[in-house]
Amino acid sequence: MRGVASKRPWRSSALPAPEKEIVLDITDIPGLPEALKEAKAVGIGSVLTRQSRRLEGGEGFQEYSEKDGDFAWVEVRGAKDLDRAVESSLQADHKFVVVDCTNWKIIPLENLIGEFRRKHRKIYAFMKSESDIKLAFSILEKGVDGVV
């Protein structure tokens, strides 16, 4: 699975604190109904898509759509992208900004987390491994608000 979301209390140290969110990115998932069953089984409550896609079998999930303006997705490769992520966070309709730090993770996330906190906005990080998810939730002690 690509990412995941729930706000229930967690008992595993591998999972985030209750106020954190893990969101499943369903943009390119083949076999979506099975993926949603697995997500629901582990307590994931939110999904997002970066394109128009109808969620079939997704009853009970919080849905976020980039096309509908619920969030922004910013690929971070350099300093200009950091500025673009912060600017995106200020758009009223965006509930959060997902940052995909392709080349390096810790320093850009530290900078973005600090800036997003000052502006009282939510930042989510796109992560592919359990170790990266743990890292994202621990940067600057409080970490990101969620992971995808």
C-alpha cells in the first residue's frame, strides 16, 4: 500500500500518535477494493487521489481530492519548491499540503515543519517505507501532521 489514515489510538511504536494521520494514496492503486479492505482492517480512515477517481467500496473513508482543491501536492527538489509548498499551504481551501521530498528528506522537512507551524497550517509527507514514516513523525520532536 502507498500511504494510510486513522485518528484512533495506536498501540504500536511504529505507528503515529493519535493526533497524527496516515492517508492512503489511491491515485495509481490497482485492485482498489482489496486495498481499501486492507486499509480498513488496519484502521485507516482517509484516502486521497491526485486525479479524478470514483471511490468504489470506500464507504466510511474520509476522501481528499487534489482536483477538488482539498490539498496540494508539491514535489520538493530545491529551495523554490520549499517556497511553493509554503505558498500552497496558504490557499484557503487546502486542508493540508503533501510534500514529496525526492532527493533529500530531513533538512527540507525541518524547514517546512517550522514554517508550517508558524503559519498554523498542516504538512503531510509522502513516504514509502516504515523507517521514513517514523522519521517524518519524529523530525523536530513533533514531526509532520500526517504521512501519505
